[in-house]
Amino acid sequence: MTVSTDMVATWRRPREVLRRHLARGRSEPFAFSLLLVFLILAFVGQWPIAARAAFLAGEPSALPRILATAYGVLILIPVAYAVAALSRLLGRAFGGQGSWYSARIALFWALAAIGPLLLLQGLVAGMIGPGPALSAVTWIGGLAFLWLWATLLHEAERG
């Protein structure tokens, strides 16, 4: 299935989608591509925020802010791998039977699946700005990620 179709299916049947991804066999390029999907969506989602900040600061271009955001997003790559490793250690401590790879897929897929919510959050932050709407979207996105990651990690640790 395509990534966009899998994203929609993940919200209805997250365990099934994860099992399908793991059934492909171990492929580090595939795992990294899931992380890249998240990073690209997170980066694009920050553009309206950078544009609003540049406009409010009276800057002629948002490009320096967007470039800084790109560097910030790139820093997330080793952080994501470290968090996946820590989640695997935690899973193993609780008797999980998964693998390092399945922990990476669970985290990276959870991140990729909430990518559209990051785009929405960026639009709300850029168009409306701080307030209850942004707080609501941020909380919903954060809680959705935690639920999805916990569900996927539980499935990945079943072995």
C-alpha cells in the first residue's frame, strides 16, 4: 500500500498496518524512509510558523527562519534512533519479544502517521497564532502520537 493509504488505515487498524510493515522483512532503508516522511512533513508544517514570525518581526524574508528549522529537523534523526533504542530497552525490561528493528519501525511509523496533524498544527500556528485553537491541536496531536506509539510498540514487542 502507499504511505498515504497506510496513514489512514493506521488510525483504524494500527496493529495490522505495523504487522504488514514488519512482514516486509528487515530493511533499514524502509525504516529510514518512514522517518524521512515524518521529517519532511514536520519541516513543511513549520513554514507557516516561520512566515508568521518573520512578518511580525518585520523581516523581509522567512528564508533564514526556514533554514534554521531545517537544521533543527535534521538534528531529530539521531534523537529518533536514540528514542527507538530506549523504547526497545524498556520493552525488553518488561518482557517484550520484539527487536531493535521493530522498535524503530513502531516509532518511525507513529511519527509518520501523525505527520498530517503536524501540518494542521503549523497552519493553525501560522494563520491563527497562539490561543485555544493552537493549544487544542497541539494536545490532540501529542496525545494521538502517544496512543499510536504505545499501541504500535506493544504490537512490535509481542514478537
